[in-house]
Amino acid sequence: MNPTSSLRRRTFLMATAAASCGLPRLLRGALPDEGAITWHDVRDWGVEGCGFDDTEKYFDRLPGRAKGVVREAVWNLSRHSSGMLVRFRSDASSIHADYAVTSSNLAMPHMPATGV
């Protein structure tokens, strides 16, 4: 191993060790008091980008009557909420989101699983 590589490795290991020592202190104060969070359901506000009102599930992009009419691949893509959005204003110092994914396959050809 050349000296430069050894120095880089040592620097990386020292930085990683230092960061991991301080991490528990940072995480201790990271979780807010549950009672201090005000939760809102975006369905009460209205979601932009919805094309139909008669969907099987609220965040579907095609109406329920399209099931069995369109190809299965198209129907499956219609279950993705891509293109929908909610606008709001807040003076909060932090914002929390509570959501559930509906598929175990999160990675897609155009987007990695980390994008979900």
C-alpha cells in the first residue's frame, strides 16, 4: 500500500469513528414529542394532479371502471401516485410525513428505490 493510500484510509477511518461517536448524541434529540406534532390528512386539503374522482383508491390515476379494460401493465402503473401534489404553507421548523408504500418492488427502470 502506498503512503498516500494509507493516509487516506487512516483519515477516513478516523473521520468515521469521530462521526459515529457523536451520532448517538445527535439522535437523542432528533425525535420530537409525539404530542407536539399536528398531523393533517392531505385528502382533506385536496390533492392536485388527480384526473378522476371515481378511483378505487384515493391516489390512483385511473378510474375504477378502467380496471380490466386497460392492459394489466397500464393498470399497475395507474396505482402509482406520480404527478400528484399538495400545496401548503408552514412556518414549522420541521415537517414529518406518515405514508405507506403499496408495493414491495420500489425500484423502477427510471428511478431507484431510494427515490421512494
